[in-house]
Amino acid sequence: MTDKPLSGRKAQAARNDKLILEAAHEVFVANPEAPIAEVAKRAGVGISALYRRYPSKEDLLRKLCGDGLAKHVELVQEAVDSEGDMWEAFCRFMRQIVAADTASITVKLAGTFTPTPDMFQAGAAAAELNDALMRKLHETGVIREDALIGDIIMITESLASIDIGDAERTRDVRLRSLELYLQALRAPARAPLPSSPPTEEEMNLRWVPKDAKA
């Protein structure tokens, strides 16, 4: 059974929403303080059309981050469910995460808005899947023993800081740099790692709005 095509008005609304979210990712990752009007301008839609869908900047930021989290959950679930070579499943997951650029949202937007309870629940579900993936990697012996999930998250966030200017070139350089990290993560390790990765508590604290920490 195929889905019924959207009516003209609904199809236009869906196109506008896609344009708005793509523009919001570009605008707010570049400058979290940018006004919502800049998103409408970048998307090529009227400000009234944007406000009908997202009444406030916080609503738009929540949607953007919620979608990024949902994408992460989808990709890590695929890796956890993989029945093939776990190292290949992990590498595929990492490449997809870097290409999707979900880490840029965390790096730039964490602490700029108040997450909803649903977002915290989704984050907890993602954390469980992350832990499940790391368990499978360690059980199969394909990743160095001292590599933990905090290390993986810091790697993706470090790669998100790479910006060559051109979007396609930036993506290529990020993926190239990722391969260096992957080689360092694969077992056996040549030398132990110093200190410890950030804890889940430390990473979650970043999502508390900055004015709430004062």
C-alpha cells in the first residue's frame, strides 16, 4: 500500500518545514544567537509561515535538537542490531553520524534552550543504546579496552568543529579525520589512555540552560 500524495497546501507546508529546518541547522550552528528571522530569510519563506510552524526560537531549537537525537538513535540502533562484523558496523555508524552532523547541534546549541521531558527521555534511551553498542564492541574485542562511550562522543564533537568553509569539503575533511580516530580506537591499543572520558552527568549538565546554572 502506497502513501496517498499530499494535497497542494500540505505538500507546500512539508517543503517549507524541510527548508526551515535545513536553514535553522545552518544558521544556529554558525551562530546560536542569530534571530529567528535569519532562518526565514535563509529558507526563503515568510516569517509568518515560520511562526505558524514554530511560535518561538526555543520551539525551533527543540525541534532541531529532537530531530538530531532521533537520527542518532536510529543509527546507533542499526549498529547494535547488526549481526555482521561489529567493527564494520561501528565504522559505518561513526561515518553516518559524522556525515549527518548531529554533533554540531550538541556543540553549538546545548544550554541555549530548555529541553522538554520527552527530550530527556529520548536522551536516556540514546544513552542506553550507546552503552549497548560499547558492550558489543568490547565483548567482540574489536575496540581498545579503555575506550568508553564518552571518548566516542568527544571524537564526534571534535570532528564537528572542523569547518573548511565549503560544506562538501568540510564533510570530506571530517570523514578523513575520522579514519585516523578509527585506527586509534581499534584493538589492540598501543598504549593506555590518560585520565578518563567525560561522564554522562558531565555531558548532561551541558543541556541545562546557562542562566539556570547561575
